Amino acid sequence: MNKMLLAAICAILSFAGLGGEALQAQQLNGSIYLDGKLDEPAWKEAPAYTRFFKAGTQTPARSRTEVRILFDLNALYVGIRCSEPAIHELVVRDTPRDGGLYQQDCLEIMLDPGVSKERYYHFMVNAAGQQYDAFREQGGGIQNPFWNGVWTAKTFIGKDFWSCEIRIPFFNFCSRDASSGDWEINVCRGQRTNPREDSSFSGEYHKMDKFLTVKGIQTDMTPYRLDVENPSGKIRLGGGERIFVENSAAVGNFSGKERTLLADCWLTAPDGQVYTSPQTRFTLKNGESKTVVLPKTEIRKQGKYLNSLRITDLSGKPLAYRDVIQNILFSPISIRLTVPWYRHSIFESQEIKTVEFAVQLAMEPAMLKDKSLEISIGNAEQTVWKKTVRPVLPIQQFTVPNAEIPHGRYTIQAVLKDENGRKMDFCEAAQPLWKLPFKASEVWKGQDGRWFIAGKPVFINSLWTSGYGEKFYNTPAHNMLMTYHDKWKNLNPGVYAISANAIFGILKKPGVLKGLQSGSLDKKELDLYRESVRADRNAPNLFCYYLADEPSSLSIHPDALVQVYETMKEEDPWHPVMLSDSPRNEYILACDINVHHPYPNTLRSVKANDCTPIVSALDSGKVKLGSGYHQTSFIFMDMGFNKFDFGLGDKDGRIATFDEFRDHMLMGLAAGMKGLMPFISSSTCYPECVIGFPALAREGAWLGEAVIGPDTPFRPKADFDKVRFISKDRQGDTVIIASNVSMNARKVVFSGLPANIRKVNVIGEGRSIEVKDGAFADFFKECQGHAYTTGKLPELPTEAEVNAQIEAAWRKLAKPGNLLFQRYKDDTVRITASSAFVNFSNGGAESALWHLCDGDTRPEKGYFLQFWSSIPGKLPAWILFEPKKTPLTVGRIVIYPYEQSIKKINVEIFANGQWKKVYENADASGLDRIEAVFPPKKITKFRINVLSAAPPKRKLRDKEVIRARIVEVEAYGK
């Protein structure tokens, strides 16, 4: 989740749910003519939902809005009628696709097919029928505005209303985890006539726990369980100088059975001319992914084409559609560099003997007759190697001794010449080749994906935390830390710096974000990134640069980040670039290291939480990279926070257990990730994090030595194909890290171990398993991981020991006699407030107020999400506490202000059907602890009224902001 957006997300207030209400979808018999009028009989027969509330309130909306839902075999239909007495005042502007519709009279539809509580599709249409769409995930915290669906919206403006008909084909929801059954929906209306009003089903917008259920959509989504990447076209030259494009796309089948499908592509030229390719038939086993190559398409002009791909079943029913803008340039010649394999650069510590590359010519063999191919390596100052080849073959392999190439930045040039020695049109290719002088801190990626510093392998064991969080989470086990400005100077010996100057220091500068969103930055903006690199590139302990975090949330264009990445690489080729992409892997070409963080939901109500997106999103990223030269490395970032504390995802969300955090880590390592970097800035109130993550850092460091070690000479086998594992040699001992990447619990047998292995010790579990005839068995729960070693168990605490420490910490937080203590939201008491603001940046979420009774009285808790704050300038304010078990006998209430911020305060109890004031303090400004003592009473609820705030102890961003804050509240019988 984007750390810079958390506060903004939290600014959406939350209110009581709607009592389990649901919309009923009705099957369409016949057809709908989309004109926006809603005059077909099917619309009249469909039940209407009309309960809308003003945004941020439970006050009914002023104008009636009616929503009806239909479906057929292929699509979902949403019909909406908006009553509007001031129809002549409608605000409508001519707006391009995905433009700003919110400030106009508009409707928004948010759809969560299958009730994932994790991801949803966002559709918007204004009263003129213009469209916007996006995809959101991680409970709504991550937006991908570049997602474009194929859907139709038509509107009609009547005498005192406007209406809309929307048709959304089901293939828009194609994904590897498409689910059947109930859906969830939110519909929002932006009314811009006077008085302006925003409204929705619940009074909320992007809060998934407030979406309503849609029942009755009897569509089997199983056929849509496909993972389909964008098409990619390659140039092929035919006889008579004819130009062809050969399209291909990676397709994965996750429908549960073998599928035979059809694919076709078409290219739309800048002038609107459409070039099509015939359909291709292909078969995929369940779980299989492969690249589907389509027949060549002849085109006549170069330029920017819309490259479109459609997947259908054998009856022609569309199952998936993808399109992408592709720059089609006529160049049938290309250079594929094999060695060096990373950043087209030779590092001294790689000890490379030869440079290896191939020149490929996408031309018919007859066209190569009597031609010559001229290859050179050089720059503007010199040519260091040159060769002419006759005859010319479609693929030519070249090997150049590294010793013949001096240090410098060069280009490999390939030119095809005709029989007269003249360069042929469009038949030239270039590939950078840099040979770098040695740098003691040089970092490069090996061919096996491992990272090296000056030739020595290194496991990335880091964390993302705040300055406040470092004292809880930073341990000697961490070998890399994020630094800002020149803080790399303060790191301990042996600890490497991840420079955060780019991510924190540049984005807010004038023009940068706008340029990133446009897809291209100018020289002035790129120079800012150059300067940030120059500031750190000579740091002796520099490991890499952190470029961006979840850039889709800021609508940053992938092309712009690639441009920045190339600029940073040019400025410093010795150190990689890191970013944290969304699970859709839209930006992985703009970095060398992707901090992979799918953040699966963690819910209280389920027996086992599905963590398989950790691997499925990784697999999708690898498919997207394909066999291209740029191969991004993945490290794992776990979700060290409770998603629902930020108002994201399901209201049943909770913090993960230590066992779950550990299983996440093992799953990431078993799937091949090369490092760990959990995000744990905001959870110092959770013992699961404060105790658990330092323990995982120590275990991760030990396991990391295995991850960067060589593969074992033998490759074990597992009798369950959903188990991922690696088998490594760690200082002479075999280490196997395995994970059950499924929701099926079962015993797994590993075989193929050498005969001399008689026993494996289970790391972190304090047990051993006998090996017989080269095989051993172990039980894996859903998404559970185990790590085994043939050597001695490391001196690390076991899962049971860490869990015991965590439980002891919770018992300590639960003070004897405290009637309000709760470990989970609303377990003991439900808390609401006149202001749900809970942090310094004016963000807020009612979903975090429960932390006022979590037992943690420390004044600082990471992201400051765990205490209540009044809105500046808006006092008095109140906080209401409603215990779950009533009546409750209370005679003492203890309040912990933040930084002595409360001046005047009183406490009221509700007993015998009426409110009664039992405590008042006219000046509590010097108190860290306010104790309200009164004769014990049986109460059903109580409230704290903050009447005025004390002057602040410190300024906020050089401003004196007066507001009252409360960290914790306790209640006792006496």
C-alpha cells in the first residue's frame, strides 16, 4: 500500500453498516437497446434500489436515485435513473476517456465480482455518457488508472431526470482468480446542481467493507479464469519488401481443467486502418502458461498502433480482451545480448571472459542472398572491434574476448548491406555495451538471479519503517537500511544503504508528478533525478536507489518511470534501482529489483487465509518479463500492519499471526525471491509485529545464506505440484525451503535425497524427521511453509517460543481490571467519535478508533493511526464508548492524552436511561494521565467530551496546530 497515500485514504470517514442489505440482479430475457432511456420491460420488472446517503453521513440524499441490475450470458447491465429538478443546471463538459468526470454530474459504479474484499473495478460516466475506468486492489488502496475495460454507457436527459444504461461484458473481469457467486457493488452519484451533493449506497466511496451484496448473478466465471498479458508484435520482412507483424501473448489457464481456446489479433493504425490476423487455436492444461504466437499480419505503414488481442472459447464467446499502444518500426534486424546479462554492462568482479551476442534478421532466407552483415563495437572516439560476415544467416552468433575491450561505454552496431555495399533501409540495429572500471561497492545480478557486491553474493535483508519504528524493528540481522539525505554515513559497518532520496526528495518538487503522469519528463525534471544519484553514488556502503512506491496510486505512467530508470542507470551503472510495484507488475521494467507485496487479506472469520497471491502475482510478473533481456529481480515485502486500520478491505481484517507472517516469508523464499523487506512502519502497537518481525529478520538472515548458496547437486521431488521449494547448499549442509502454495492441507512426500541423509531438522519448529530411502514426509497446512536442514538447528527461537512472547506481551497490555481492553476491533467495546481523525496529517478512519482500548499507552505508535485527534478549530468534540456486555459497573475511567494536549474535559455516563456528568476538569493541560473517579454505576455506555485543547508542545511543519489527542482509555469497576 502506498505509504504517502495512507493518510489520504484514511481521510474517508466511516459510519455504521447497512444491516446486510442486498441488491437483486435479474436475468435478462430478450435484449436491451442501449440508449439510456431505461424503457424496456426488463428494466421496469427489475427491482430498484433507492437508498442513498450523503457522503460522510447517514443523512438521506436530497434527490432520488434508482439502481437496477440485469445480466445475461455475456454481460452485466446497470440501469440508473437520477431525479433532477434543476435539469437545466446539469454540469457536463466534453471530456476525453479517463478524464476528470468527478466535478461533473456523474455516476460511479464499483464492482467486486465474487466478493474478494480485496480488488474491484471502478467505472464512471457523466451525464453526457463519457467514460472513466480503473482497477483497484489491496482493499482499494492501490489504483491502476491505466486499466481500460471494454464497456458501453449511454445516457438520456429528460425533463426532470437523467438516466444511464451501462453494459459491461464479463470478459472485463477475466483474471486467474475470477470467482462465481455473489458480487458486491457500490454506486455513487455526484450531483453538481445547486446545492452540490455527493451520495452513495452507504455514504462512503472507496470503502470495500461498505459495499452492498448483489445476489442472483447466475454466471459461471470459471471460464474467465485466465491470466492474459498484453500482445507484443515483432517485425518480419517478407519478399517484395512486404512488412509483417508477428503477434504473441502469454496466456495462462487456471480454470481447473484443460482448455482449448481461440486467439486473434488486430492492429489499428494511426489513420484508423485495421489489419487483422487469422484465429489461432491452442490448448492449455490447467495451471499451464505459455506464449501463444499468432499468424503474421501484413501492414503498410509504421507508427503507433493499437495492438488488440481477443481470447474466445470454441463457440466464439469472448473470454478476455487486451490492448496496448505499440510503436511499430520497420527494423527486421535486432541484437540479442547474452553476456553480459545484466544492464548491458561488464563489471570487473564478474570476471567475464567473453562478450556473447546474436544478430537476428527477421527476413526470408532468399532476401539475405548476396548481402553482408557488418558488426562493430565502438563509440564516437574509437572502434574497438569489427567484423564483416558473408554469407548472412537469419541468426548469427558472435563471441568477442573481453580482454580486447577497454573500459568505456560503447555500442554494438549491426548493419545489413546489399550486394553493392550500401546500407539497406531500416536494416540497422544498436545495443549498448558498457565496460565499467572496478568500484568497491559495485552491485550486479548474477545469471541465477542472486545479487553480488564486488563479486560476493548477498541476501537482501532489510525493512521499511519509520524513524520511530527503527528502535523496535531494526536488528543486527538487517544488512541493508533505507537512508535519506546523507544518513548513509550513520550506518554501522557491514550495513548497506538503500538511498531513498529519489522516492522522498523529488516527487513533491514542481512539475515532477505532472511529468510522471504524462508519460515523459523534460530535461529539468530528469536532472533532479540525476542530482539525487550524484549525491549518493560515491557512498562506500551504497547498495541501490529506491525510485518509487506503488506509482499507479499516483497515476504515474509506466513509460515515465522507465525514462527515469534509464536516466539513473546512465548516471550510475554500478548500483541497481529498486521500486515497489503493485501486484499487477505494471512497472517492473522501470527497476532492477521489485519489492513484491501483494498483501493478501488476513481475516478473523476464516480458518486459513489465502496467501497464494504471493506466488501467483510473482508468476504473472515473470510471465510479463518473458524471455526479454531485462529480467527484474523480486524480493518480498510483507504487510506488517492491519489493513482495516486504514479502512481498507474487509471489516473482519486483523493483524496476521506470527505463524502467518513466517509462512508468508517462507512462501516468498520458496518461490525464488532473493530478499526480504517487510513494511512495518505503522504497527508498534501489535506484539505480533514488534516481537515477530525481529525474530523473522534473524531467521531470514540465516535462511538467506542458503538462498544465496549454490543449488544442491541433487534436485528433490515433491509428490504435490502445489508445493514450491528450493534445495540449497549452506556451508556443506542441505537446506530445503518449502511452501504449500494452495488452500489444500495435506501430507507431502519429498524424495530423491542422497542415501547418506538420514534425518532432517525442521528450522523454527524444534523437531526432526527421519529420512528413509532418500524420502521424508511432512504435513503442510493451507499456505504453510517449512524449512529443513541436514545440519544442526540454528540458534533461533522456535515458532512456539515467539508466540509465547507475543501472548505474554498481550497479557501485559491487558491490565488487571481494565474492562475495555480489546485485542481486536469491537471485541469488548464499540467506539465512535464526532471526529474520526486519528493522525497528524488530518487523515482518519473510524476503523482505527478501537486502538483507544488496545492497552497500549505509549504516546507514539508509528503512523499515528492508533490514537484519536480532534479536528483543528473544531471543539468541543466527543468520543462514545459502547461496551458489548451491558450493564457494566464502572467507577473509574482513565484517559491518556497525547503530549498533554487536553485542557478542559468531562465524562458522562449513560445509566437508568439518561446521561449524567460524573467528572470534569477545567485545566488538565499538564497531565499525561487523567483519572475520572466516581461512585460505581451500572452503565450501558459513556462518552468523553473534550471541551478545549492545550497549546501544542511542538509545531507541525512550522505551524502551531491546536488540537486535542487521546492515546488510550481504560475503565475499571472502582
